[in-house]
Amino acid sequence: MEISGLVSALAIGAAVGLLGRLVLPGRQHIGVLWTLVVGIAAALLGSLLAFVLGVGDTRGVDWLEWLIQIVLAGLGVAALDRALAGTERRPRRRT
């Protein structure tokens, strides 16, 4: 991965995180900062995965790379949301 690929992955990481969050149904329990962190991680991992699969450096727009990044961001947001929802304090029901 070249420096320009790394910089572009970081730059679009925020957008990828937000898009990943938008594809999930319902309300998420994570904040915007965690969404951005997951998006950046998904963008970097997605770029690496696209490079390994041979679709990361194509002519024109790398639609497959973006799709991989968005899917990874959605999975990352869902996993983090599920992990944080389990640690959330819920009021006890009185019986």
C-alpha cells in the first residue's frame, strides 16, 4: 500500500464509518467517535484486503474496494455496538 492509499483510506474512513452505520437497522449504542475509529480501521483493512484480492488498484473508481470497506465498517460497528450494549447498565424489573 502506497502513502497516497494510506492517506485516502484515512480520509474516507470517517465517511465509510458513517455509511457502515447507516446500513445497520435500528439504533446503535456507540458514539460518533467510535464510529469514526471503526470507519478508519475498516477503510485501512478494506484497502489491504482489496489489494490482496487484486481489486485495489484498478482504472477509475475502485467500487469493489469501497464496497469491501463499507461492509467491514458495518460489521465493525455492529460488533462494537453488540459488545457495548451487553455492558450497558439496565434497570432491574421489579416483580
